[in-house]
Amino acid sequence: MRALTIFKQKDLPAETKLKEIPPDEQAILDCIARTKKFVTQRALVTAGASAIPIPGINVTVDVTMLISILNFINQEFGLTPQQIQHLSTDKQVQLFQLITVTGSAWAGKLITKSLVLAVLKKLSIQLTAAQAAKWLPIAGQAAAAGLSFAALKWIGNQHIQDCARIARLFNEEGRPRSRQTAD
């Protein structure tokens, strides 16, 4: 039971200053690198938990890690509800329009257990296969770990792509238009 307490600790770094939407391409690339590293680390944790043949532990760890991953990505890209509320009203409207246009299910939202469970239901075939595979000796545990790793890595990387696209679009729309001069 002590091992499970590790997963309950807050994964987001405590910072006094709220991060903003990355202002340029280099800042976006830096966010992508940081968040991809974080996603891989957390996906490895879920893979390890999936290899343990205790019913239900991998679902608990998957949900906990997915919440951690998605909240961390939102925070790094300046897309948590708290960060967005610090923008002007016009910028908030612009940002929510961009989130809608990109079709992001996670950006700008507080990631909760119920929200994650709704998405995991869509992945239920993979989860069921992972649960069933755990009961096969060795190879089944490896398959369960691989499925869990791949699912979380895919969800995390998709969210990173969505957030990077939102940041790029936000920066493009926020720039003043260059004036065309007549020769």
C-alpha cells in the first residue's frame, strides 16, 4: 500500500509565478520538449504498474498518471483555467475560440478523475485487453505494460500537439498585422 502513496503526491511543480502561453516558437519547442519528457516518465510508471498482476492497480495508476500528465501539459503551455483567467477578456474569448477550433478535449480545463474516466471508457478495449493479458504468465504482463505505456504516451503526445497548435495560433492572431505600403 505504501507504493500507492507515491502516486497520490502532487506532480506539478510549486511555482509562485503563473506561466503564460509560450510567446514564440522557441518557447513552444521548449514546452514540447519538457512535456514529452514528463509524458514518457509517467507512461513508464504506468507500464511498471501494469506489469504487477494485481487486479485494478493499473487502472488506478493509469487514471492518476493521466490526470498528472494532462494537468502538467496544460500548466506548461499556460492553458489551465487559473492561467487563462489572468488574461484579458478579449484574449480569453480568443483563446477559447482557438481551443474549440482545434478540438482539444483537455486544454483550458481542470482535469479531474471523472473527465479522465470518460476518456478511458473510449479506450476500454485496450484496457480490457491489458487486464486480460495480465493473467498470462510473463508475456501477458509485458503486453499489458506495453499497452498501458502506449495508451498514455499517445494521449499525452496528442495533447502536447493540441496545446502547441493552440499556442501558435494564439501568437499568430495576437500579433499586429504588418501594414502594406504602396510603392
